[in-house]
Amino acid sequence: MDALRKITPVSTPLRGSIRPPGSKSQTNRAVVCAALGDGRSVLTDALDSDDTRVMVKALQALGIAIDADWPRAKLVVDGCAGVLPTRNATLDLDGSGTSIRFLTALVATGTGLITLDGNTRMRERPIGELADALRQCGTEIETQSGFPPVVVRANRLCGKKVSLRGDISSQYLSALMLAAPAAQTGMEFIIEGPQVSQPYIAMTCAVMESFGVVVEHDTERVFRVAPQKYKSRTYRIEPDASAASYFWAAAAITGGRVQVEGLNRESLQGDIAFCDCLERMGCRLEYEATGTTVVGGPLSGIDVDMADISDTVQTLAVVALFAKGPTTIRGVAHIRHKESDRIGDLARELRKLGAIIEETEDGLCIYPQPMQGAKIKTYNDHRMAMSLAVAGLRVPGIQIFDPDCTAKTYPNFFHDLDQLAIADR
């Protein structure tokens, strides 16, 4: 964590356009569908990042042939028609929570002994609810008191009615749904309690349906998937809406005008709703077929439930530093179990900048104060680095520890941020 990146403030409002790399969430869902598909699929505009490389490497270890042309953002996947070729493997998923959860369910559809593990932080991230759901389907599975490493003794996933909590992670349900078409019999999933990050469930259904699998759901609480084959196809990945939030935030705090290309109201990604938060705070939005533009204006604090767009909590917290009046963020208790404690750790770093922060069980209240520069600790959390870097566009003296942690989802983030601001310098 010795490396430091100094952020240079801008002196005029940011103006420009940018196209972030492909969506991590969409890339990792699509590559799973393609891996289980009935032929060759081609994924274009796929994200090249640590998380997606981890997923591809793990699928290759499971016997899936994937030609990854990362410079061209293209993945060519030869599907296994629902039958995983490899029986025994040990998968190192590093820090990719999406990968370990999706693949734990996926390997349960095969046969053999699979161990899934990751880095130190991964071993602190819960997976017990997913393991319990798979046990309901007859899978033998071991965890360390509900945390990785995970050992799966797979014997062809047996479909049945499964109940699971929705308040810890939407990835549990997504993992089960993605694997369900390869189960021996149909599966039904019933969500108990509130479901966090609901738009990610909708994205999972949409990607599955793009690959020819029908997901039946009467409500947002009950989902049914019959045994089916994913169909091979060419599939284009959208730009990442979570990554886009940093550039929309840059427009908001500098009073500028920034368009993110390739994202509009029809996006599969729920994080496009981050723009609605900015509009409530005083920005103007312009939606076009080619992209979405945020125009900054005088900002006011808001009270907002961010359960559905929790990957943008840190970004909104930074915008709140420049608003008139307090901002309250609620409904995001589950983000304490992400790459960092995105409530407690975020509060600690915001206080370094001079803000008064009240931490709550499921969020935080931000009271803007005159700000100061600081060295920001990132906790090996890509979103901590990217969001707090945006504050440096207005506040002199902000330095980001371990800037390379952005490689998890956005290796070229600082280059792209510099390019957007370069006309001002």
C-alpha cells in the first residue's frame, strides 16, 4: 500500500464525454451463460479487469474453452451444453465475490470435488446462505462457518423449491438462477425478507433470457427455472454503470457537463438510477439514445434509500460533501461485507476530509464542512479509490493510497479521469 496517487484539482467545470469499459456484472453473467451454452458464443465489449480475468481463468480450469482477446474486449466461449467437463479442481478466486458465488452454484451442477477459495478479505465475506440453499438441493458442501474456502462434492444439482434470505446479497439468487437450467429437475426460488440490489436480479433474468433461457417469475419474490439449454449467440456488453457514476459525480461537483456514452434509460443496469439521486440533489439530466448526460448545478442534501444501487454509495457520499445541508444514505447494511466495510471504512475516510459523519447500522449521515486534503486509505477496495479520487477534483491535497486496486474492475480509471480533466490543465 506504499503507492500514492495525487489528484490534481480542476479550476473550471468539467465538460466532455466518456465511454467506460464494459459492465463487470454483465460480463460475468454472460460468460457463465455462454459456458453452459450449446455452442460457440462471442461476447463483445467485455470488461478486461482482475474480476473478469479471475472468472475466465476459473471457467477454463473447469474445462470450458475460452479464447480471451482482452485488448479487443472479446471473449469466444465454446459452451459445454450444460455438462461441465472437469470433475476435480481447486479454484483461486482472489477477491472476486461475484466469481466465487456464481461458480459455487455452477460447479454443483457437475460431478466431482471442487474447492473454491480466495484472498484474505474473501474469507471474511459470507457465503453461508448460498451453501444452505445448495444443501436444500442435495449438494454436499462445506464452508468455514459460513465463509470461504468452500468445498463442493457435486453430484448433479437436483432441482427443488428453495427458500433463501434476500437481505445479504443478491448474488446468491443470481448464482442459483444462472446454474438452474443445468439442474436435473426444475427449480423454484422463494425470497424471504427484503431483497437488496433488486435490479441485479432483473439483470440476471435479462441476460439469461438473451441466451434463450426462460425465467418465470410471478412476483419479485418467486422465480422458477426449468431444465433448459442456453443457446449460443453473439452478445454485446454495456458500459459499466457503476463506473459511470464517478464521471457523473465529477460533473455534479464541478458544475460541469459530462456525457457517459452507451448508457440510457433502457440500460440493464440498475445503477443508472444513480443519476436520479443527482437530479434530486440539483443536477439536470439529459437522456438520449447514445448516452446520458449530467449537468451540474447547486447541490442540496437528500435522504435516500440506496438498497438497489448500493455500489454507488461511496460515489454519492462524495457528492454529498459539496451539497448544502446533510445527506442521509439508508438501506445498505449489506455493504459492510463488500471488498471493505463500505459504511465504517467510508465514514473514516470522509472524516479525514473534514466532514462530520454519523454512522448508522444501515448507512450514514453526511454533514458537509470546509474540506481539507488527506491521504486516503483504500482498503484494497476499488470503489473507495475511485470515488474518493473524484473529491480531489475540487479539494487540493487529496492523495489515494494503492491506486492500482482499481484494476479489480477498471484498470484505466485514473487515465480516463485525467483525460476528462485534461482540457482544464
